[in-house]
Amino acid sequence: MNSNAVLKRTCMRDRIRDTLVSRILDGTYPAGTQLKELYLAREFDVSQAPIREALRELEGSGLVSSERFRGTRVKGADFAEMRESYELRMMLEMRSVSLAAPYEPELLDEIKATAFGGKNNSSALPAPACTKQAAQPSLGRVPEMSDYTHVYANTP
């Protein structure tokens, strides 16, 4: 045996988790699908223990939800969670701009006004386009940092 060969060991739980993640993301398991441990154990030819461990990891990452005596189901996109994540992203981006670019407070206020449409609160954030009304045109979008390049162009 070659001593320079690198052994990459992966446990069955990791392979099962990766397979389940890819199936959830590619739509094989749509939102609301119940993932039954016994069925998955037979499919992967393993005991229920690695299936249970993989499902617990998926629950931790937010892809599935587990209810006692009801089983594990694939989670769908939740409008409130998506809105919260957009608001959090906006707050993080605004904070990073203020820390990374020590500009005058007036300039930062102008950036905030541009980002929030003239309002200084996060309730001005537009609704994400991936709701049930996704076929309708979006009323707005969350600004990206590239939207502020015109503001930085005139600074020293």
C-alpha cells in the first residue's frame, strides 16, 4: 500500500445528507414531502440511525422540520423568514459600509435614504419576488452595494 495515498473517509450519514440535500434542492422532494426514516433506510440499505442523524443535520440547516409523532417534512419558502433575512442583510451591509468607509455622517445618511427609498426604517424593504405572486412584476428589490457607486465616485 502506498503511504502517500490520502484516505478520504466519509461516513454514511454524510453521504445520505448530501443526497437528501441535492434531492431537496433539485425538487425531487418538494416542500411538504414527508421523509420517512424506514423508507430511506431501505433505500440506502442502512439502519435508521444514520438516516436519523442526517435528518437532524438537515433540520439544523433549516431544510426540513421535524415534529414529534408526525415525522420529518421538507420545509417550504416562508415569506416572513425571507423578509427577515433581507432585512438582516440590509442591516449588515449598511453596518459594513459605515465601518469600512469612514465617511461623513451626511454621506451615510444619503446612502440610507437611497437604500430605503427616503425612509430611515427597514419597513421600506420591498417584498421578495419569490412569493405566490411571483408571476407579477416585483415592486422593488433589495439594493446591492453596486447601487451606491455613484455616491462614492465624488468622495476623496
